[in-house]
Amino acid sequence: MHGPSDLDVLVPTRDRPAALAVTLAGLAAQGARGFRVVISDQSEVPVTGSPLVASAIRILEHLGNRVELLRHVPARGLAEQRQFLLEQAGRRLCLYLDDDVWLEPDAVEVLLAAMAELECGFVGYGLHGLSYRDDRRPEELAPYEEWAREVLPERVRRGSAAWERHTLHNAANPLHLAERVGAKLSWRAYKVAWIGGCVLYDRERLAECGGFAFWRSVPPAHAGEDVVAQLRVMERYGGAGLLPSRAYHLELPTTVVDRRAECYDYVLEPS
């Protein structure tokens, strides 16, 4: 069984102090305590000057969680920032949590339990976009498929049937999926293409698969770094999404405005 002492929570942030404070408040409200939080700050104005962030950090520490807030500039793209965070991690598991995600109070506990049982490369939550809760998209739920017993390695690439699973996490689809499959179990593992925003990795397996060290081979303005890392881990060790999702997107405008350079094209299918 994994416990909070096995966990590093890795939070990349840039120019969103209020959202970061909400994210940290969600971590502070976790029933699981004793994890370590590492924040990589690439904001133009350091988040150390935000009273909201400072308060959230104090609460986290008061409740028994260690917090390290690191200034990491200049920015060289999200892949480099995620690799920097991975290099700071030292515990068995690492949870990459974006700075605009709020977690339900049992979210970390469920992630740890699922990873202990499934023993795969990663597990995670597709993010709820609750402004879309009345926007039902049954056609986007069609690729849903649960893992029957164990999570197995699989190769997922563009053009494959497995790639179409990416629609499962659009809008409020995780909410509608959970309603459809029911909640007889505390969690259900299902097959994914990738997961954005809240992913728990076996740290050594992520590093073994290269982590995000490919950042040197992609333009500084890039997108999809998490896709590449997860596809690599999934190919060796498997990965799974969990329902019901316990993670919520704050639905702020993206900080990645230039998405012309997809890491997939440079790393998995270089020209």
C-alpha cells in the first residue's frame, strides 16, 4: 500500500497566482497528509508576493505537508519545466498537478490506492469542466472501455482506435461517464489515450522512459509534452484513468497560446 510519505506533488506554475492558491487549497484539504509539494514558478512576477499563495502554503505546512517553492527561470517551455520538477522529486510516486486544478478531499488517497492495486505506470483523473455539465456528448463517450482486471502495456499512436479515447476528457465528459457507469466501486480503471492536468506516475518508471528530457529537441514554444511522456510510459507499463474523477478544471484561459509545435511530431514521429 502506498501512503502520502511516498508522494511528491509537482506543480508547474506561471502567471496564475490566484489559481495556484486554489490548487494548493485543494491539496491542503486532502484527507491524506504527509506528502511533499514542489512548485516550479516561472511567473513574470514571482508568486512569493501573493498573499493567497503564501497563506495556502502555510496551511499545507501546518497540516503536516512539506512545501518547496522554487524559482525556475528563464522559461524554456513546459517540457523543460516538467523535467526540472522530475529532477527535484525523490519519492516513489510523483503527481503532476497543473496550477488550475482543484481536487476533492479524497482525491490523493484514491490515486494512491489505485496505483498500489494496479501497479502500472500511471493513473490519473480526466478534468471536469463544469461549465459544460449540461452539454452532453454521447458520441464522444463511445470509446470508453474499462480495464477488466490488470492494466496492460499498450502502444497508442495517432490514427489508432485507442487514440480516439482522447474525446473522453473533453468538456464535462468525465462527469457524464461517471453518471453512466455508476458508482458501485470507489473507483474504476479505464483505458485512455492520455490524461491532462492530474497524473500520478511511478517516478522511476517515468524517468526510465525518458521523462521530459526531450525538451531539448522541441521548440521552446510547444504543446503536448504530457502526451509524449504518457504514451512512452503506457507502452512499457500501461496507464489508466479513474472514475469518478475527483479533479476539476478552473477553466482559465490557457497560458500555452502557441500550439503549432506538438511534441508528438518532434519526438515520436520526427520528420
